[in-house]
Amino acid sequence: MLELNMSFAALADGREAERDPLPGPKSARTRSEVGARLVVGRDPTACRPLLTPHDWLFVSRRHLVFEYSEDRGWTVEWPRGQRDTPVAIVRIKQGETSQDVPYGAILPLSARTAGTITVSDLARRRSIVLTWRAVHPLGGRGVQEVMTTAQTMDEGPGELRRKLSGVRLEVLAGMSCDWIHGRPTKRPRTTDELCEMLYMAKATVERCKTELRRDFYSSELCPELNDLLGPDYLDTTPHVHGGWDLIAQTAVTCGIVGREPCPCARRGGSVD
């Protein structure tokens, strides 16, 4: 399976931001089957749901093509267009490795890992950030499936953030600290460390963690979490552990946490 989460950023003054608000985050996923593909760009016929603003002309109509083949697995291509020289910068990060994507290149995406691809204009004032996670199939079952519901793409993250306001949002930010700081995986963090970071009682943090798992499971923003926990999760909440890395990545990618200063600053600085 390949999952893509797309967000937008721009350097703008107050008037520009008010006149041209950025689109909300968008998500898509498809199974790892031969011929499966997802396209990012300005072409509304080929790029839904990963459609970029029509006036961001540094993005091609079909700027990035993610495709699955049996021999190469998942790849990403930056197709050559009519221009000899591109007007965009594309950079990919896989694990600890980061590199520019050459114009016209096709690069493999590592199996069972995650990374980011950033597309920006030459002045680096506008950018599109694609967080991807690729998993090669175990048995080639099922048919291509793309998540395109409006709730998952636009409304869902805002609704969940409002639901998690207060203490639960604060605990979620603590659990997502490493994703907020751009580290590719969340390091293990015990409940005691969270209590020290947030100045909260252990019983409060444990209660919030249980509620957060339930909230993310029922929101359907994190399909892999649903697969991990299974259909009986709501009946076995006290006995289920794990899934926090998926929750943390989803929370930061969708903008549910990370807007405010990270809670680790309470301890006198950011965590390395």
C-alpha cells in the first residue's frame, strides 16, 4: 500500500493570506498492485484527490507520478515537460538520507518505510509537502482503493482537533514531540517522561492516552491504525497497546498538533 498526505505552505503577508487562503491537507492511498498509480499536479482530470492550486504554475499539470510495478515496487517520477529547465525544486527524504530529485528522474521508494517529498518554487516561498509511506504487498490481494472522501481530506482533521482541545490535545502534542521536530520516527516515551514534560498526574496521562487511541480509531484519519487494532478495538481498549507512531505522524501531518510551541520547551529547550 502507498499512502500520501499532502499539505501546503507559503510565505505571505496578511493581505495575501486573507486573499488566497491555502488549501487544507489532502490524503490518498492505493494498494500495491501492478499498474496502481497516484498523480500530483494541477490537472483536475488526473490528479484528484492530490490536486494542487491551479495558479501555482511552478507545479506541472502532472508533476509527480507514483506508480507500482512488480519488478521495481513503488517509484516516484518527475516527468519531463515542455520546459528544458524546470521552475521547481523537488527534494526527497527517505530515513536519514535527503537529496534533490533530478528533472525527469524515476526514483524507488523504500519498502516498509516513510519519508517526505517537498516541491517548492525557485524562491522557496511556496511549497507542497508530501508525506509518504510505502508497504509492499504480502499477497497481492484486493483492488485499488483511493481514499477521496471530503472528511478525510479536509474536514476530518479540523473536527478531530476541536474534539481534542484541552488536556487531551496537550498529551497528544507530548506524544508527537519527535514528529513536530521533524524526526522520522517517534522515540519511545514512557508515561513517566510525559508526566514530567507536561506536569500532569500519571492517572490523567494514562486516561488521555486511552481516549486518544479511541478518538483516532473512530476518526478514520489513520487507516493503518484501524488495521493494527482490529474490529474489536472498542471492546478491548484496556488491553491494546501500540499504534502511537501512527497516531503521532497523522497528528502532525494533518496539523492537529504542531501549530503551538512543542511541550518539550517547558523543560528548558527542544529535545535532540
